Amino acid sequence: MDVNIQNKKIELIQWLSTLNDMSIIEKIIKLREREKSDWWNEISVSEKKSLEKGIKDADAGNLNSHSDVKKIYEKWL
């Protein structure tokens, strides 16, 4: 794992251990709980269908190369 990420984690742990403000601690807990939730349950039915279609297409080998996709979407990039 990246050393910089490890250092940031340690800094956060040290900072968290000094906190006395319960409102900040509660916000961090809520953030952690949101991160744990399964995003699949949070998306719409149409988004789920779109993802399932994409997976089915990929499984069937219906894929576009990165360069082809860049050409298609270059006006938005």
C-alpha cells in the first residue's frame, strides 16, 4: 500500500484520538455508515437494468476498445 496513504491514516487516527467534540465524532460515524451501505440498494431500477445490460454485453464479448470510446465521447472530454 502507498506509504503516503498509510501516513494519512495515522494522522487521522491521531487526530481522532484527540477529539472531544461529539458532533464531529457523530459525523464521522455517519460517514462510515454511509460508506458501508451497499450502493446497489441506493440506485434506481433503470440504473440497475443499465448495469446488468452492460455486464451481460461484456460477458458476451460486446466491448469497445478504449480508443474507440475516446473517439465516440471526445467532444465531451
